[in-house]
Amino acid sequence: MQIISTFFRIAGSLGLFLYGMKILSDGIQQTAGSRMQRVLGFMTGTRFSAVLTGLAITAIVQSSSATTVMVVSFVNAGLLTLTQAIGVIMGANIGSTITAWVVSLIGFALNLSALALPAVGIGFVMGVIKWKHKDLGVVLLGFGLLFLGLDMLTKSMPRLNADAFAFIVSFSNLGFISTLIGTGIGLVITLITHSSGASTAIVLTMAHQELISYPLAAAMILGANIGTTIDAALASIGTKTVAKQAALVHILFNVIGTLWALAVFHPLLSLVDWITPGPLSTGITTHLAMFHTIFNVTNTILFFPFVRPFARLVSLLIKNEAPTGRGPYHLEYTSGTIQDTPEFNIFRAEKEIRDMAGIAASMFAAVSGFLKNLQDTADKDAAIDAMVKDMKEKEEFADEMQAELTRFLIECTRQQLNHRSEWRVSQLLRIVADLEDMTDNCYSISLILERSVKKNQMFKEKEINALVPYVDRVEDFLSYVWGHLGQPLRPEQAAYAAELENQIDKFRNKLRKWGRKRIEAGADVKTELLFIDLVRRIEKLGDYCYSITEALAHKE
């Protein structure tokens, strides 16, 4: 009965530790949310910057699993290439060692209960009052709960007598078999907790309480490195081939790394003991944290020169599928098992919105090209039929994108976001609506042109020449918006957008007035009304562009 009671205490302590880790992650994300995009920008740089990015992100979210889940998601969305993802995954594994160092240097060196409870109290008060440092209160609360859970875990372990760990201790003197069994135990613990940080904390606590030996604890840490790949594997289910390849990268990287570490296990332990100051008897947790770090850093160094061959190997193991036609658009909200990463999902949504803007720009480019080449087109009926069909497909796809992106962004708002990120999501929802209206308008323009051709209400060369600079200016505005999505507009950029809108309005007034004069002069009424309607529809695109630039220029 005593053993059962103690196991429940350990389970509760571990739950508190994990909850504290989640709150800490949420708080740091909220505090650093506005800087997330700059951190993610490093992903598209060199392999070295990709490694630094993975390390930084894992340090922020306090979970390599959450980072690699997002990497799989970003690869699936086209935000990252497989080669870039490999570098980020390497950095994430190095970043995962931070938890071990925090637990080792703070968790067992200080009176945790004396620090944890005040941190919980102060953090709670800072988190509930309305002031600009509210997010720091969430961070402090997370730290307090994390260390309170660790303190309870540390105090619960001694309650277990030797018999409770007899099944583990019995494997301690079987040589290399003990190492393999320890690796398996670490793997199973991580699969259960879905957090290598939590399993590492358990291992460090058991080693600190002298319930397991140093070699067995080190082997369990190696197993935890394999177990942490489960979330990336689960996240890749139902994704594109390249996302499955990214998940396989994480698995192979950790499995191959563990295999070479097992092959040189005891020399590696000797190296750690030589590097780490202090005797093993009093600093076993520091030795284990150093072991974890040396293993992941060395593994990254070994793989780093072979990133491209590694990518080719994974591509051979999971072959790329032949390209197929465009299916229904779907955007799945990605969540880590322990930590959600809403800031990264917002960044992902911005990428999809840029793609949606690209669709709108391509639709208007098709309209522009048709108008400019109309006089020289031999088979006008075939040309307009092909354009209308293409525009209809793109417009329907844009409708699907709007529905999915709106649902996705609303899902982001259900997570713990700071005020700035909430404002950012509301602006993105406005931009998505404007882009969908743009695609509707482009399709309507194609229908006007279809009517002009089919009803033999053709615009004269003089009228088309008058439309060309007007169309070009709107096309410039669309390109300007497309190029600046995802970044706030500076005052001079917003002023340029306002000037473009003003020029488009002047063009509209001039062309509409010209059309009315031609009606008064006896020109075909239906053709001229069609011309005026076309002018009005094109001008509406300028209005949508200006609405988007207002959203980009508006500061919280």
C-alpha cells in the first residue's frame, strides 16, 4: 500500500512538473511572441543558422518534441525544405539539453520549496493584474510550478524502498546488456510522458537519490533521445511525403546517434567524467547533464558535414510521390503533445496567406494579359473560355483557403496568446477576407470579358489602350501588397500605398467619365456600360489592396 501511495505521489509530482513546463513555455512564447518571426527567419539561411534556430526555438518552448512537430508541420506547408529541416532538428536536440542543466544546477542545489512557492504566488499576482509585464508573471508562475513539481518528485523518491526498484537495479550488473536495458527503460518512460525533459528530470532525480547507477542513468538518457521522436512521427501521419521524410530524419538522427554512443559508451562516460568538474559521488546530476550535452553536440558535429547526403538517403527510403492534381485545401492546426506553439502556427498562417495573395495576383495577371493581347488573339472564344475556366478553379480554391484559414486562425485564438498576437490574428482575418474578395472580383472581371467576347460587345483598341496604364497601376499595387505581407509597413511605405490608391481612383474617375461621354456621343450603350462596369471592378481591387495595407500599417 505504501508503494502504491508513493507511486501516486510521484505521478502527481510529475504532472505538476509537466504543467509547470507548459505554463513556462506559454509565458516565454507570449513574452517573445513578437520576436518569433525573426528567429524563424534564420531557418532559410545556412545550415549553421538552421542549427542555431532549432536550438533557440527549443530553448523558448522548452521541448524538442514541440520544435520537431512544428518542423514537420512547416515542411508539410512548404515553409522549410528537407535540408533546412535537418539543421533545425539537430539544433533542437542540442536545445533539449537545457532542461537537464536547469534541473541539475538549480533543482538539486537550492531549497526548491523556499523558491517555488513565492514564485508561484508572485507570478500569479503578476499574471492576473492588467499591466505590460503580465507575461513575465506567467513565466515566473511556470518556473514556480515546475520546481515545485521537481521538489515533490525529489521528496517522493526516497519513500520507495529498494524493492520498488528491484526490477531496475537487478539489471545494473549485466554489462552491456544493462546498458541496452537502461536505454529501453528511458525510451519507454519518454513514450509515456511524451517529453524528454520530463523523463530526463525523472532520471536525474533517481540518480540523485542513488536509486540507480550512473551508467544506467546515462543509458536511460540515450533511450529518452529515441523516445522523443514519437511526436514527430505522429505529426507526420497524413502529411505530404516531404513531411514524412522530415520525421524520419529525426528518428534516424537520434537512433544512429544512440547506436554510436552505445558502441563507445564507457569511453564516453570517462570523457564526461574528465571534462566535468567535481567528484561523481556529489555531482552525478551535473555529470549526467554534461553527458546529455556532449552526446547531442557530438552527434550534430558528426552529421553536420553530411546534411545533403542524409537528405538524399531519407528521400530514397521514403520516395517522393508523383505530382497529382490540386485537391481540396486543408490546413491542420499543429500542436505539440506537451506544449502548444500558437506563435509558430500564426507564422505558418502568414505563409499560407502570402500564397493566397499569390493566387489573387496571378488571377489579375491573367486578366491583364488577356486585355493587352485581346486585339492580337485569333481565337478569342477559345482564349476566354480557357481563362474563365482557370479563374473559376482558382476562385473556388481561394474560397476553400478562406474557410480553412479562418478556422485555423480562430483555433489560434483559443490558445494562450498575448495581446499583440491576438491583434495580429484579427488583422490576418481581415486580410484573408480582403484577399477572398479580390479573387471573387477577378473572377467577375473574367465574366465581364467573357460577355464582351460572346455578345460581340468588343472594346475598341483606343479603349484598351486607355485601360492598360490603369490595369498596370492596379497590378503594381497587388505586387506591392504581396511583397509586404507578413511585415508591418513603415510610415513612408503606407504613404506610398495611399498614393497608389489615390492614382487608381483618379484613373477610375477619368475612365468612367470618358465612357459616359461616349454614350452621349452615340456609342453602343451596352458596350460602354460593360466598359464602365469593368473599370469599377478593377478599381475595387485597389480598394482591397489599400484595406490590406491599412491592416499592415496599423499599430497595436
